[in-house]
Amino acid sequence: MLDDFRLRVFRMVAAEGSFTRAAQHLGISQPAVSQNIAELEKQVGAVLFDRKRGEVALTAEGYVFKDYAEKILHWYEATDALFGSAGKLTVNRPVRIAATAFVAAHRLPALLQDLLAVTATSFIIDTYPEEAFPESMDADLYFFTSARKDTLDFDAGSVIGTVQASFVTAGADFPEDSRYAVWAPYRPLIEPDIYARAALISDSLPTLVELVRSNPSLVGVLPSDAAAGLTLHPDPLPHLRMDLHLRVSDAFSRTGIAQWLQSRFA
């Protein structure tokens, strides 16, 4: 089995093009770098570097090996994050998630299914109203939505996706005299003519979807994700996009789960 330290030495030498500079970055002696590379080359049965007057360059075999080394180190580091000292922060306790009802119903299931493929951790999910970030809730991960902004703000680094709005109806027709059922987070964003014809504004997507489904004269202004079984209008209402955010608590930020989530959406 390839030793992860030797792979780290190889990666640093490849990046620096010098045994001496690699040693300085790694905090070890130059002879130790040379020894580790020599032992690695012996183990894989190939010359990985051309040595020329203090500078080194990858050989053809070295370039091929570099791709494999990067993949191996990625999984070493991911395994250590999940089960090593950082991962132990979550051992024997469930991960607490605070999420809006929309995220819990329409985005978390697929995300948690992917996450369970790399960890057997259990989860506790608490939901909260769409328009209120739960500052007082004790959670490891927070998922929430906010109106899309034209300029970057302090939350830009937490954006992990978008929630696209659309008109939805029970059938193909779009009645000219229709009334609207509006998802509450869109209320500040909808145009005055739609607001004037709103029959209902609610946080509850299941309620809105059921009303639209059972009332052909009612048009929903809803997230496209929540409109299963309804007809989406060709106009996706781009001005009603919401940003989907992930915020990680400080105590949980070093765990493998947090790092996996953040790398996935980077």
C-alpha cells in the first residue's frame, strides 16, 4: 500500500520542482525528501523525476503517476476527515440540521442520500418558517433561502444553489382573469399587478400546490421544485429566483461532513 506521507512528499516536489524547496515547505530535511522519493520510485517501479542541477521535473511516468497520487491523497484526506480526529467530533451523535420547510422537503432528501454513501451518521432535521433565519436554534448545519441579489454580499460564499420560481397551473390553460396563489418568500419580489390579484399568500407549499391542483382558475407563483404534477408556464420568472444557502456552525466546521458539503458546492 502506498504511504500517504511519501505521496505528500511527491506532490510537493512536483509542485515546487525542487527537493530543497519541497523540504522547506514540508518542514523536513532535503535528504529525507530524496530518500522518500527514491523509496517511492522503487515501490512503483518507475523513475518519477528527472534530476538536473538542483531542479527536478516530472518524467512521462511521473505525470501519469501524479494523477493517481492526487486521487489517492483525496480519498486519504476524505477518510481522515470523516473518521480521523476531526470526524470523531460527530461520532455517536446525530447531526442536527435546521432547514426551511421547502429545503427539507425538496432539496435535503437527495443531498442526504448522497451523504449517507460516505458516512453512516444519523440526522435530526428541524424546520422553521421560510422568512426567518433561526439564529436561536442549536444546529450543526443551517439551510435557508434569500432573494437573489444582483451584487455580491457577505452571504455570497454560502450560496449552494438556486430556487427557481415559475407560474404553475392545474392544466395547460392560463386564464386571463386568474387569481394567484403566492409562496410567501416571493411576496416582496412579485410585481404589483400580480400582488393585486393574489388570492392567497402562504408559507405552506403543500397547501398552495393542493389549491392550484383543485382550482383551475388559480395560478401558483411557486418554486418549480415544488410543482410536481402541475403544469409549468414557459416563463420561469427569472426575477423571482432565490439563493439557497448553507451555513455551518463554528463547532461543526472542522468535521468531515462539513468539508464534504462545502467541497461539493464549491
